[in-house]
Amino acid sequence: MSSTSSLAADSATTVVIYSGGMDSYTVLHRALREGLNVHALSFDYGQRHARELDTARQVCNTLGLPHQVVDIRAIHGLIDNSALTNPNQAMPQGDYAENNLRSTVVPNRNMILISLAIAKALNIGAERVDYGAHGGDHILYPDCRPEFVDAMNHVAGIANFEPVQLHAPYLSSSKADILRDGLAMGLDYRHTWTCYEGKELACGVCGSCTERLAAFAANDVTDPLIYSADAAAGQR
């Protein structure tokens, strides 16, 4: 992963909601390929671990990108009815499907994060907010569906004096499609964190890991991320 030089001062600017995962990592680099001034924005909302935020910091530091991690843990009590925010809930494993992973839905998460990202965009004069919703999320997460993005885009155009465009470039794409695009850009996905668990190694069995591994398999590429011994044995 090479560092990037400063972009021209008159380039358009976007705020990328950057979790540190595969999708937002690809969105981040896609925006850079467009020649945009990219401001990465991450959120600590009381998720079960900070591993993905640490990954996001490392990537932005290497790329020399402005990066802000916003501490919104004060809202944790409003969104703690999810396996991603409540450590007392069992983390579901296996296929990425509604009947299995419904407990990983964080109530209203994207509306909250997008609203804050729009505020950031207005504050710095950015014309756009990018986020990594994709087709595989539609079955499970209501705030990743096209009708949600359309509605938020409408609101972003009328809620302030200056309109902001909400840009979800992979809204109709699968995880495998996103990975294929990133691989074509030469991206190294060892610089991402996908696992719902925050352990030293990725578990390989949670819904997020399962979806990630399936995307690599669909592209006939080996995932460069290191998985736990048990998960690695299961992949052989």
C-alpha cells in the first residue's frame, strides 16, 4: 500500500464513511482514483471492538489522508440491542442471511452516521458523502437498500443551504463484485478488518467472515488476512 500525494486544492471533495472494512476500503480508494480530495470519517459508537477503527487509522496514516474518528459512544444505550454492540449477546455464525444474522442489525445506524457525515461535508465544503452499502446487504439491513439511499439523498439535498450528494457506488453490486473492482485497482486487502470478533486473528466463522471468504473464493483469490487455526483448517 503506497502513500498518495496531496491532491490539487481545486479538486472536488468527498467525505468517505470509513469503517476499516473491505467495502469502505474499496470505496475510499475508488474516490481517490476519481481524483477527489478525500476526508475519511470513522465512528466509535460502542461496537464490540475497536479493531476495525485501528485498521482505518493505519490505512489513512499510510496514505496521508485526513481522518477523523468521532466518539459517539454516548448513544450506545440507544443502539445496544444488537450483537454488534452488546457483548452479552452471542455472535451468530454461518451464512449471511436474514434468518441467521438479524441480531447484527444496529438500529438506525446508517441514518445516524450519514447524517453526521453530511454535517462534516457541509463544514468543510465537500460536495459528496460516500458509503459502502452493497447489494448483499439489502436482504438484511434496511438502511442499505436503494430506497433508503434515494430518500437520504433527497433529504441531503434540501436539509441545508448547500446540497450534498450521497454516493453509494456499490449499491447494486455483490461483495464479490466489490472485491473484483478492488483487485483490479491493485488493492491489498490485508489492510482491512471484516470479522465481527475483535480477536488477534479473524474467526472465519461469523457471518461477516463467511461472506468475505465467499467473495475471495468467487474471485479465485486467496484472502491475505490470517484466520484462526480452526478457521484455516476448515478452509482447507
